[in-house]
Amino acid sequence: MFSELTKDRLKRFKRIRRSYYSLWILGIAFSLSLFSEFIANDKPLFLRYDGKTFFPVIFFYSGQTFGGQYRTEADYLSLNRDRAFLEKGFMILPLIPHSPLHSYLDLAENPPHPPSGSHWLGTDSTARDVLARLIYGFRICMTFALCLMIMGAVMGIVIGGIQGYIGGTTDIIAQRFIEIWSSLPFLYVVILVGSIYGSNFMLLLVVMGIFQWIGLSYYMRGEFYKLKNMTYVRAARAMGIGHASIFFRQILPNALTPVITIMPFSLIGGITSLTALDFLGFGLPPPTPSWGELLSQGLNNLYAPWIAVSTVAALFITLLLATFIGEGVREAFDPKSEYRIE
């Protein structure tokens, strides 16, 4: 399945322990975050009422289902305190029984509330659970950064590869266009597009994606320029193999080293970019759980340090793990690394 060179690089990566363990930790954390609704939610995982079984975390049930008067979704927090309900049934809530969108305005004093047994990291300025918002925000950040990384890699490979493979006038024209495109002020483009079409996940992804590929295209252009004149590529042309096959099967597999080594750092760039945009108010619309929005709340509520401290700690650990992974990948794919790794 893998070539001997790839297997050797994977072995090098495994020998860099901090990078290998960081990959496992970040991968497991992101995998768990995909099931955030089962970890942090005010909807029960399992509910038994009047001899019937319900799964509110998956399906919608109106208040009338449990003896209420309204057809809107049942208020499970109120039901869990209702004696009439508890006489006929019970519910099993997630480990963190709080939704990132629910405001607990019934708590004593004004928000934000300090950490307690009910809210482990306290609440924010609108009385929403900070830990729940951190978990959901982590999923959004990682998903956004991964999608942005993949989009940038695909566009960078295709555009840079075409430049390097064809060369000549095509390369010169494309390079001038890239230089002009890269000079556009990214933040102004985001503000302009957001003011016209509104901010949402897909729009931000597309706007950032059309800038993300530029740096990688330079590397791919150079790799294709170098590899297209190699002996095995000339032999493939002499055998009558088509350009598409030479591009994707002969040159591309040998030109992926820059892509693989840059991807972890592109992930870091995606996380920090989304966090910065949310912090400035040009990112995802409220009340979307966002680390940048929590940082902004922390700045505006310095008397509630648990908001900023917990968010900065989560961001720092995530970026640190991603940095360790990037360093390990870069070291493993360096031809001279086998002489440096102990």
C-alpha cells in the first residue's frame, strides 16, 4: 500500500514522540468533539416516560408528549425538576448537562457567573455555560481549519502544478495574476463580502479559501519545474503517456512533500484566522459558539477572568499540539532527518 520511502518516513515520525502523541491527542479530541451533542447538551441522552422510551438528543419531541400544553420542544431542564414527570419517568443527561446556546438567567446574581459545581468553567456575559461553548467552538474551529486546509491544498496543487508543468507564457501570466491577487487586503474583502451577503460558515470558508492556496502554489510550481525534466518523466513522454497521467501519476506523487509538511501549519493558520475574525466581530454570526467571541467577552469582562483564561488555555493547547505535529512531519520528511533523530 505504501512505498518503502513512505514507510520509512512514517517510522521517523513515530520516533518523534511528542509529535506522534500530539497527533493522537488532537485526533481523539476532534473525533470526540464530532459528538458534542452527546457530551454537552441540555437534552437527555435517554428518557423514559409513561412506559415509553425517547431519545431527545436525536429526535424532536414537543412538550405535549410529556404532559405539557405546547407543541414547541419540551423544556427538559424544567421537566427534570417537575414532580409529576418524575413520578412517571426519568432521564439520563449528558456528562455536561448544558447547551452552548442556553442562557441560565435564573441563577443568582448577574452574569457572568464564576465556576461552580454546576458550571465547571462558569458562564459568560449572557449566562451561557463556558465549557459547553468551548467544546462546540473547538469542533467548529477544527472543522473550519481542516476544510480550509484541504481546499487550499487542492487549489495550490492544481494551480501551482499547472504553472510548473506547462511553464512559458501560461506560467508568466498566472504568476502575475497571483501577485495581484495576493496583494488584495484580505480583511477588507471579508468585511465587504460579509456586509453584502452576511457572515456564515460556508461564506467565510470560500472567502478564506480563495486566498489560502497562494503560498502552497509557489512550492508546487517549483517542484513541478524540477521534476518535469527528470529522466523518468522524459521516458514517460517518449512512451506516449498522456499529459494527465504524467501530471497526476508520475510527477504529483513525488511533489507532495511540501504539501504534507505545510498542511499542519495551514491548520494552525485556519484556527487562528477564524478566531481572530470572530474576535473582531467579522466571523461567524452570534450565537454560534466561538473561541474568538469568548476571547472578546473575556476582554470586555476582565473582572470575570475564567472566561479569558479557559479560552486562552484551550487555544494554546490546540495550537501547541498542532505545532508539534507540524514539526514532526517536517522533520520526518526531511531527507537528512534520520541523522538527527535520536
